[in-house]
Amino acid sequence: MIQYYHFSEDGMIEEFHPRKPASFPDEPPLVWAIDETHRPLYLFPRDCPRVVFWKGYQTSESDLEKYNVHARMVIAIESRWLERLKEATIYQYTFEGSLFSCFDQNAGYYTSHSTVVPISVQKLEGLPLLLTEERVELRYLPSLRMLREEIPKSSLNFSMIRMRNAII
């Protein structure tokens, strides 16, 4: 059975109602979920800015070397978020996959136009260890500015999350 996930700092959500997505203002209200492959991108406090990059089909060896990519994926956060990451508790909501359709395969986004009831909720703590178990290299930087500017110009697959909260 295919499953998708939603992550929240709120562990008491009984059902997810479609909402208007701020990042996609032209879309109708949707319930959002993420696939298993992209799950590590959301093992963070919600507002934590992060730059994530990994090897894709088109990634050059020179970019892998330049950005020192040896793990499944690299996630960079600002150093000021380290303590909050260590102390954070988040909740992983699991959904039945047949309720969702693919919105963006590269990003791992899946959506539903209907209210969705999770099939389970799991409390997650010790997020840095969970990331290590997912074969993610976590990097702590004073600023994400350089990566924010350079990674989109590279051949790496990438995602940038909550960058409005970054020190730029």
C-alpha cells in the first residue's frame, strides 16, 4: 500500500481539510502530503529555513564534487536553528495513498481536493538522529545565502523550504 505523509508540530489533528496554498496561489484549496523519498525534507521544525540538494539523473560529477555530495541528500540549515532542531518534537501523519494524486513528482508533492483522515500519527523526536538514519548529511551554516544563489544554477536536484525565514 502506498502511503503519503504530512508533518506538523501539532499532534492532535484529527482530519485535514483542503486549504488554499500560500506557495501556489493559483491552485484551489488542497490537502498536501509528501512521498517517502522526500520525507527527510520535513523532519524539521516547520519554520526552519533549509536548502536541500541531491543527485538527480542530470547531475554532473563536477557538481557532486563541488558541493561534496556523498550522502543520499544534503540538507543545510542556519546554525541558529541547531538547538531548536535538537529539541523539536514533530508529528508524522500517514495517509492512504489512493486518496492523493501527484502534484509535482520532482518535489514529492501529492494533493487531495477532499478532507482526509490520517490512518496513523507518530510522534518524532531526536530529529538529527532520524535524519542520519535516512542517510541525510546535515550541514549547519551561518547563512544559506551562498547555497540559495548557487544551487539553482547547478545540475543538482534541490528544494528550498521556508527561505522567507532565513537570514539573507
